[in-house]
Amino acid sequence: MINFLNEITPTEQGNQIKSMIEKKKLEQTNLNQLSRIIFYRNHQRKCKMISIMIQLLVQWRNQCYQHIKQMNQLCKKFDLIMKFLRSLWNMIQQKAFKQQLIYFISTMLQTKGKCHIKQKYLTKF
């Protein structure tokens, strides 16, 4: 019903209130959906950042492990050298140095059961 005095009838007022409530509900659902999308995107972004951080940590660990592995190899080589020097020092301190040195050199240079040092060179000691 149209009222020419610009007065709103109770039914029109009720319809306007209903439409305003529906608009507010629609806006609220849109905001909820938008906030869910934003939350989901933020969650995806955080997950991606965490996965990148994990990859970087794994790369860093592997690089550190390579250095540690190299250091362990160097330590093993150093230990072998020290073992050689200790055994050489022990041989020097003993009286039968010549025989032990010949035996030590021949065993150190053996490959596949064959000695690289000829017997005539070993007798020069």
C-alpha cells in the first residue's frame, strides 16, 4: 500500500526490517567466507614457509655433516700417521732396529701379497 504522506505502513516497515536483516546476514556470511579464505591462505603461506625452513635446515645439516665427515677422515689419517710414528719410535728405541725396519717397510709397501722393495735394497740397511 502506498501512502502519499511518506509514511511507512507497518507491513512495509516489517519488510524493510526483514530485508535489512537478510542483508546483514548475507554480509556476515560473506565476511565469514572471506575470513575463512584469508585464514586458509595464511595457513597455506605459513605451511609453505615452514616447509622452506625445513628444507633449509636439512641443507644446512647436510653441509655440516659433509664438513664433519671430512674432519673425521682427516682425523683418521692423522691417527694413522701418529700410529706409524709411534711404531717407528718404538723401533728406534729397540736394539733390533734394522730387522724391524726392514720388516715394517716391507709390510707397509706390500700390495696383493707382493713387495715393491727388492731384497737387495733392503740389505743395504
